[in-house]
Amino acid sequence: MLNKNEPLTESYFYILLCLYRGASHGYGIMQETERLSGGRVKIGSGTMYGATGNMMKKGWIRETISDHPEDKRKRLYELTDFGREILIREVQRIRHLSDTADSIMKGDNG
């Protein structure tokens, strides 16, 4: 289980974010991560499959089967309710960090 203050790695964050709107296969997640990050974050296949395996063990994602016949052999992943909660908490944590930094950098000490 994720501690309230334990941040996700960027790879984990982007994998969960990519799955927020629906199931996807590993290669699709890798491509979408690169697109969403403007090319700044690139997830290699080793990282991808290590991360998905770990996230399945944690109960954040699960494997699912595609409804499309041409995709039956592809391994698809989808968020669990717990994974969705983890992502939402991480976004809240990042927002808090950003808000705090903005407050300090704008001279507001409160």
C-alpha cells in the first residue's frame, strides 16, 4: 500500500495516467507516455513490464482481454479502483507541492 507521502516514480505515474481512460497494451502505454510528456519520459519495454508486474501485485492494475478479435493475443492492462485512488492521491500530492512552491515563490508566507 502507498504511504500518503510516498511519491510515484514518473514511469508509474504515466502508466496509471495512461490507463485512466481505459485499458491499453504495453506498447500503447509507452507511446502515450512519450506523447503526454512531450518526449521527456520514455518507458522502455523492460521498465514497462517490470512496472506492470509490480503494479499488478500491488492491486493497482489488472490484465484484461480485448473485445476486438485482432487484439485477443495482446496483453491489455486496466486500472483497478485501488489504482485509480492511488493516481488521484498522487495528483493531489503534486498539486499541493506546486501550490506550496507558488506560495513561497510569490512571497506569500501563509
